[in-house]
Amino acid sequence: MKPLKVAICGAGRTGHLNAILFKQLPNVQVSMLTNNQEVVDRHLANQPMQALMPDGSTLSARPDRVSTDAGVVVADADIVIITVPAHARPQALQAIAPHLSSSKPVYVGAIPGFCGFDWLAEASLGERSNVVIWGMKDVPHTAFDLKPGVSVKMGGGKSQLYVALHDRESAQSRQHLEKILTTLYGPCVTMLDHYLEITLTPGNPIMHSSVIYGLIGPYGQWHRKIFPQRMCWWTECPELGAYFLERMDQESQELCSAISQRMGIDLSSVKSLKQEIVEAYGEQIRDQSSMLSILRTNQAYNDILAPMIPADDNRAGYVIERESRAFNEDVAYGLVLLVEMARRFELKVPYIEEVLQWSVSYMQGLRDSALDYFPSQWPRTA
């Protein structure tokens, strides 16, 4: 029996954790693409990576290949899993495209698959008819405290993993992908009918941006102030952040409803964020009575730090990092896309727009965004 050849593009938290978990499986070969030479050097020195599990145990593994060369990693891959942030995906796809096999189907997907990955991949790989484009709605597990090439901590896992393919893909490709992902993740994979079910699912773009806005936006308690110490995203979530999150979630649901009605697409799988979190984490949440309590008491979210860096000018304390994924990914490729989709459906989303405008100002402008690949004629060509 031929081994399943998996290429992971991205050596961040999710990439590390997936590589270690996959190597626990029989007959699975794992290659990892990274820009971090230190991770490559540790691999060449035969040093394994470790996953620190929630129960205190440890899993160790050494991928079959780790390289900065895309050709080395993806040349014979059966499935490619892209875990880099959304703003790094155009470059990642450009790097791997010339090296993908042309003699067999290659399943190229993103985890998580949000920010319109299907449109980006089609724009980048559209001429490769043997490439099957897919995405997973969310990461299979939370992961944190990464020490590159050394270890990563695994948080809570999802009870179900939802996957969709680009609407150009065949039923046969769908079945084969489900088989591959079930091999890798177990019998928790559910296939969705339309990729918009992933694109419109509320997640990081509204979660992270609303919390940051509630902390340091014009009405936040830390507006123009320095944090005395690093804080956790969720266990220390401000009430104002939860307030904006609920309203942005409601606007996202209204957008989903409008698209569903006008395009005739069943998007009933796209649930409110509160419901998504409760269904994903269940008993790991101690208090499910409100959005604020759900965020603060979800054990899977414990110890996940907000993106902060030391304050400049030798001042003591920390500030929210402008160059973090919470802005370069969640705002530029998440909120921007939601607002543009709403604009094309003539739907007002004032809370999302307010947070977007402030976030772009805090970022000191957008360098690139999802609008670089979002089809200009959508939804007419959908």
C-alpha cells in the first residue's frame, strides 16, 4: 500500500501540531515547508518535535522532510495543507505551484479555509486541472506556546471538522478528499455543500478585531494606554469587546441570510458564533450563559496570549502589535471581504464597518487585502 504523502506549508503552531499528530499514524509521510532555517537545522540534526498534550503527556515526532525549498516539500505530495496566515497565502501558492505533480490529483487546501481561499487558489492554480481546491472551516485543535522546531502545546480539539471544496470540483474528488482527511483526523470530518459555508462562518476576523477594538479602540479602557503586562485573549476579554462581537456576529448572519436568499444557496450550516463555539467545545466551556462568559470560561482558550510587543521609547509595559495576524490577516483578508460582500448586496453592516475603519487606521493603512483576488463580477459569476 502506497504511503499517504502530506505536505504542510507553514511551520507555525498549526503546522507543527499537525505534523506531529500525522506522524503518529501508520503509512503517512509528512513534509514541512518553512521559512525558518532554525527549524530545518534541528530536523537535519535528527532532533524530534514535541506536542505537549492537554493531559500532560507528550508526543514526539520527526517529519520525513523539512525544507525551505518548496520543490523538495510538495513535488510528490498527495495533499497539501496550507497553514500560513491569509496574507501569506498568495506567496505560498506562487511558491508551490510549479512543483505540484501533474500526473495525479493533488488536493490543495487551507486550514483554516476562510478569507475566500477558494477564490485565491483558483486565481493562482486555476490552470492546473488536476489540482483539487478545498478548505477546512477551522483549525482542528487550538495550539499555542510554539518553540519552533522544538515543541508546541495543544489546547482543545473540535468535535467536528467541516470541509468544503471549490464549486468546480467533482463528486469523486469530494469522496476521495473525505477519505484522505478521515485518515488524518479520524471520523469527525463532515463535508459541506458550498464553500461559502466556510467563507461566511464567523470566526477570527470578527473575534479578534472586536476584542482589540473593545480594549484599545476609542471607547476602550486601554485607549492610548500601555498594558502593564501581557494579557490573554479570552479569559481577560473586555465586556465592550464581547458587545461588539455579538453585534458583528449578527451582521454577519444577516449577510449570510441575504446571500442565501438571493443566490438560492442553502447556508443553514452557518450558525451564530456563540452556537459555533458551544458546539465545538461543549463541556470545555464552564459558563455558556453569555458571549462574554463563553469566551472567558472556555478551557480550550486558556493561556492564549493576545498579540503584544514591548512598548517603544524604553517605556515599561506592552502594546497591541500592529503587524500581528489579527490585523494583517483578520482585518485585511477577513473584515475587508465581509464589508465588500455586504456592499455588493447593498446591505449595511455598521458595526463591522466601524471596527474595520478603526483597525485600518491603527494599522496605518492596508498594503494588500482579499480584494486583490476577490472576483470582480461576484456574485454574477457565482
